Amino acid sequence: MPKHPLITLVQNKLLLSSLAEKYGTPLYIYDKEQLVHNIQRLNSILKKYFKSFHICYAVKANNNPHLLKTLKKAVPTLGADCSSPGEIHIAGQNGFEGNDCIYTGNYESPEDLKCALDFGAHINLDDIQSFHRLQKIGLPNSISFRLNPGFGKGAFAQITTGGEDSKFGVPHYDIVHAYELAKNAGVRQFGIQCMTGSGVLDSNYFPNLMIEMLKTVKKLKDQLNIDMNFISMGGGFGIPYTEDDFPLNFDEVFAGVAKNFHAYFNQRQEKFPALWIEPGKSVVGDSAILLTRVTGKKESYKSYIGMDAGMETLMRPALYGAYHRIYKVGSADAPKNTSVDITGRICENTDRLATNRDFPHVEEGDLLAVMDVGAYGFSMSHQFCTRPRSAEILLDGETASVIRKRETIQDIFRQCYD
Ligand SMILES: Cc1ncc(COP(=O)(O)O)c(C=O)c1O
């Protein structure tokens, strides 16, 4: 199995102990080199297969402004995929121009739509009703709709965003009508978007999704004479979370997508749109660890290891039953001789970061590293049980800088008083 890219960091007990001492735990630690590697790798693979392409980093995966700046510096053409006024705000503050960004909301309020319109983002509508709401505010030059092709694929049912059970997108049988409305209302430039799930590790899925999208592109051309300026496949590119997962072969993914894409437009001798993607997890996911300290051990009907990080620090295990590798700092290879549940300090029985996990012997005070927490880690963290959110630091080699201070109890209550 390929080694985890941050395993050397996990083995560096001296460094991690000193960071825990200085900044406290739980602590999100990002590795700049890995982050830059991830975004530049995607950019160069796309460059290999597409004349015209655009990457919009999905800000919902991680909105830290210092990480946004780092990504933008690494790939200056980078855009942002935003899903709320807050994400538009932070993208705009960190050098992302509206025209380089896509806004995909769902059930957007008029205020949400106005914010996206004012920012000048490409507005990607989730529904025909969204178009009617937008029309009352103003019409952008360019519009796309999110297609729900009637199927989807995701690592969990909860993050499968296409299909008949999904709240997202325009069903394939309504999509021509949606574009017809927009065209008749005076919209002149079009794109199309389709994002059917997150955490996909099957490299064949994306080329097949492109074939499905092209069926709709064909209908729109044949029935409405609409040419697409861009086709966005959304995000969804998975990363290995378990010891048994193999990383997605991006070369294979985009060679396959490009083959279907080019075959279609070459055959029809039509204008080539740009290929857009909106990756989140595959950009930031494996670039961070969560450093946490063992606060208690308990032998009950099961064996428990309690830590100062719980479901409030990292929601994914409680929310989806997601698996994250957890290592004892400095002893990633230690023999795993007991089966334990690894939990936090929250008053909920769903508060587990791991269940029935074979794990090495640990003592109170030991440091553990939870892997692959860069995406949907801090961004989903919260203050349940009045636990302040953790700090975030960025490592450049072994040099750390604080990119988000630890919240205080006073911060939690700041809005309760005048
Ligand atoms: C519209 C849209 N684009 C992109 C993404 C990013 O997905 P991922 O982090 O799986 O790459 C999401 C995630 O939910 C999304 O809803």
C-alpha cells in the first residue's frame, strides 16, 4: 500500500510534541508542501489533456484564508467554488476574482443570489425556481444549471449528491426546459455543471459521467442551439482514507474524461468548451493531521481511549461513519494489540473517531495523529458542549505559523452581549 504522504510528520515526535506544547491540543496541522503538490499536480494533469480548463477550489472543504492564499499563489489561475455569501467573502478577500469563481447554491435566498451576482461569479443554478428568483434580482450574462442525471456515486449515501433521492440539481427530464427559460429571458452565455457525489475512488466513474453530461449537452444544442462555454464536472475526486484504499489515478481519470470529451466535439465539429472542475477533498484532504492528546482510558464492556478531540473537532466519523487512520505519534508502526473505540469528551454516544479499531498501547498524555482531516475537518467543526474550536497551524518544512487562533470560551459568548 502506498505510504501516507504525512507519515514522516507523524513519526517526528520531537516536532509534534513541541507544537502540542506551544499551541495546545487539539490542533489542526497543515503541511504546505503537500497542499501545493496537490493543486499543482491537478493543474499539470489537466494541462496535459485539455487546451482550455479551469479549476475552482471548493471553499467549503476548508475556508482558511491562509490556505486559500497558498493555493492561489501555487496556481495563479485558480478560481473558487463558493456555496454561500461567506465563501464568496473569503474568496474575494484572498485574490479570487468573481469571473474566475462559480457559485453553486441550493434553495438560495434572494440575498444569496444577489451576493453572487454582485461578486460577478458564474451562477450555477440548482433549480428552475432558482432561476425565477434570480430573474427578479437581475440576469447575469452567463448561467449554468446543475444537472442531476438520476444517478450518483459517493463514499457514503450522505455524500451522494446525484440520483432520485438527492435534493440537488435539475432532473434530466427538466433540464432542456430550464435552459429554454434562461435563453428566452435573454441569457446569452451558458455552461453546465454536474456533481453527483464526493469521495469517489473509481477512475472510470468520471469518464462515464462525462458521457452522461454530453448527452444533455447534445440535447441542448439540438433543441435550443445552445453552445456551452464550460462543462463543470464538480468535485468528488476521492482520497484514500483507509489503509486499503488506493489513491485515484488522476492521469487515468482525465485521460478518460478527455477522450470522451474530445471525441464528442471533434465528431460534431462544434466549438470546444472549457473543462471545469471544483475539487475540495482532493486538494486539502491529505494535507493535514489533527494532533490530539489522550485524556483518559476506560475498560468497560468495551475498551475506550478518550481524547481531547471529539465529534465537535472532526464531524465526519459521527456524521457518516467515516474512517480516518489514527496513529500514535512517533510510533506509527507500533503493534496493534487491543481493539478500542476512540472517543472525545462530548455527551453523545455518537462521539467516536474510531470504533472497534486495533490500536497500540497508549497512556494518558500520549499524542495521537488523526489523518486526512484537511477537508471537511475544521470547516465542519463546532462548539457543541461549549467546547471552543481548535487552532490551525501551517507547517512550511518545520516552521509553524498560526493560521487560526484557538477559540476561547469568551469567543463563544461574544455575540450574547452588547
Ligand atoms: C457543487 C460542489 N462542488 C464541489 C464540491 C467539492 O467536492 P469534493 O470535496 O468531493 O471534491 C462539492 C462538495 O460538496 C459541491 O457540492
